[in-house]
Amino acid sequence: MPSSLALTAIIGAPLLGFFMTIVWSRAAAVVASLTSMVVLVAAVFLAVSVSAHGAVLTSLGGWDAPLGIELAADGLSVMFMIVSGAIVLVVGAYAQHEFVHPGTETRSGFAFWPLMLVLLAALNGIFVSRDFFNLYVCFELLTLSAVAMVTLNGKTESITAALRYLLFALLGSILYLLGAVLLYAQFGSLDMGVIGQSVSSSGAEILAAGLMTAGLALKTALFPFHGWLPPAHSGAPPPASAMLSSLVPKASYFITIRLWFDVMPELAGNPLTLALGGLGGAAILYGSLQAIVQTRLKMVVAYSTVAQLGYLFIVFPLAGGDSAAQPWSAGAWTGGMLHALSHALAKSAMFLCAGLFIISARTDDLEALRGIAQTMPMTAFAFTLAAISLLGLPPSGGFIAKYLMLTSAFASGGWIWAFLILAGGLLAALYLYRPVRIMLSLPKQPGQPFKPISRWWQVAPLVLALGAVFLGIGSNEPYALLQIGRPVAAETGL
């Protein structure tokens, strides 16, 4: 398979699958699963190609930038595509138990599969696009599919949460688009390569980048713009929650990384990096404290996402600004990217576990889950494995990621960043220990009725949780792959 064909397939296949699920709605689950497999195989092929030959670039229709659409894949792109493809494939397998019922066809079951494929196509489009306008188009597709997923169960609180999410997303889109318009007025192009070669420190460029960053922060749910995330993620059906929490915020973060490390590293001065790092630190503390006081499992996991996203923005003061040319910057950047990937696997596993617990206990109230591990040991084990990765304990991917970030913080003398990383780990232990303890404890009333769940259904979250652990055990390959096409700002690092 040529690399150019694989690059086209990772976007084209899910779009084709989307139309097929509309036409053959009764076979939508099968079509979506097969499409997800094709996308994952294409992403793995690209990873092999990038590992052997370096970054891959192709122009659609033979038209080069800035007239045509260029698609590119480097180590960062293919790692995000592999993890995203794997999560969508596993979540799709889980969703077949939830949405597919012989002889019946529900609204949520009909809508989930095409929305899932649009979301996958939009994600991959973001990961390989080299043009800020194409990124905007993919971004809007991602937002619309994500908002629609929140409403799938039809509950009033879910629709309210979706509307709040939509308002935040629209504001983020407006800010991003204003910044893109300013860039086009300045450079006559929105191609990343063209802008990167001509960027200076003019006021218009700084304003454009600032507007785009603010819009991306809104979509990433970076504190204090996180208000839409907990109700949206906790109110959506579990398969939707798994993808919304693990993948959707990573798309806007991915663009932020491209903007400041690939296109405009010269503008990423200390004021910007300190501001983003400060907001990330505040997110760690605020999200953790909120997670500690929640009484519902899905809300604990949702606020945990607010906290864990904060780590991603500590990358900026450790690897950007004056730190860009320092030896520790590469470790910080790579650690941040590994954290994004391991968090995606662990968080999707947690939301699927929460969904199974809700089906079994008919609620996600923590006290009502007391002793549920006796009925669902596999799911409780999967939740615990995912918690180990979020805590950053060995041998998980979360451990490798936070170890790299922590050693970079110590090497740079950034004691405040080291404190925030360590404090976040301790607070995570508090909010994750409680649900695990409740699940593993004895029920208050012997013989408490928990609805039995098929073991095959419980395999999906276990696969994702194991993925988060094996990302740490086999971290050499992802680490090496992430170095291919690494931003120039981090090239002088380790």
C-alpha cells in the first residue's frame, strides 16, 4: 500500500463508511467496525513507513500547496492516529452490545455509527492537515459530531449539556477563525509551511496566534474554560463519553502544539508559555479537588479529565520559550505527548467501565457500587489498571510520561512545575482510591442484586486499560517514533 494511499484512506474510508451507514442503516454497526479496522491498518502502515523513511507528504489531486491540499504524517501524527483508531475500534465493539438489539432499531443506535465515523474522519483530518483552513473544517465536523453524541440518550440534562458545549465550541471556532483570517491577511496563505518560513514578531501575527490559542483552549476545556466538559461527558452514553473524553480535547491540543512548536516557535516567548503552564497547573489542582468531592462515578472521571488535561499544558514552559533550546526540552515535549496518548487509553477504559457499572447497578452513585467487584471482577480490574496509568505508577504509559516531565522540570529548575506534577499525582490518588476501594469492599447488604454482565462486553475496557499499561512497558517504539518530525524547537534537546 503506497503511503499516499494510506494517507488518503485514513480520511476517505470513514467518510465513505459514513454514507454507507446511512444507506444500509441495519448493517451500520458492521460497516463502522470494518471501516475502523481499515483506518487502524492504514495508520499502522503509515507508522511503519514513517519509521523507515521519515515523514510522509502527499498532495491531493497533484496540486501542491498553497493551491492544493497537502496531507502529511510524522511520528506524532501516526501515534495519535493509531491510538485514536484503536480506541474507536474497541469502543465500537462495546457499542454493539449497547446499541444493537435484534429486531429493534433505536434512534441512538441509528445515529451513533455515522457520528462515530465522522468523528474519526475529522480527527484524522486534523492529525494530517497542513493548512489552518482545512483544520478549521475538520474541527467543525468534530464539534458537530461530538455535540450530537452528547444528546443520544435524549435526556433533558444531556441536551442542556450539549447546548452549553455547543456555545463554548462556537465561541472557540469564532476566535480561531478570526486568528486564521488575520494570518491569511498577513501571509496570503494558511499553509503551515508557508507561514512557518515567513513568520516574524509583528503585532498582527501575535494577535492572530493569541486568538487561535484562546479558541483552541476553549475547545480543549482548559481551565477556566472547562465548564462544558463535566456535564457533557457525564451525560452522554458511555461509548460517546469514552470518545469525547479521550479523543476530542486532544484534537484541539494537537493543533495548539503544531501552532506553537512547528509554525511559530519564535513567538512562543516566556509570557505565553508561563500563562499556558499556569492555566494547566490550575486545571490540575481545581479538577482534582472537584473530582475528590463528587459522589457519582462518571463525574469523578469527568473532572479527572479536567485535571489530567492540565499536565499537557505544563509542556509549554518546559519545552517552549526560553526552554526550547535547552537539553530538557525534548524530554518534556515527548513526555507530554505520551501523556496525551496514555490518558486517552486510560480514560476511554474508565468511561466504558462506568457504563458497565451503571447497567449492572442501575446507577453510578459511588455508594451504590459497593462490592460490585464481586459480580464484575474483570471490569473492576480494568478500572484499577486505568487508574494506575492516570496515577503515573509503573509500568504504565502514564508513568513514563510523567517521569519524563518531572525529570525535565527538575533539570530546568522549574520547581513549581515539579510541585504541580507531584501534587496532581497525590490528589489523583485521593479521587481514584475512593471508587476502587468501594468497588473492592464488601457490600453493605449480603446478596445485593447486581445485574450480571456478559464477559465479552467487559473485554472492551480491559483491552483499553491494558493498552495504557503496555504503552509504558513497550515505550521504546512510541518514544522513537515521536522523535521523527519532532518540532525544531525541541531538536536540540536530548
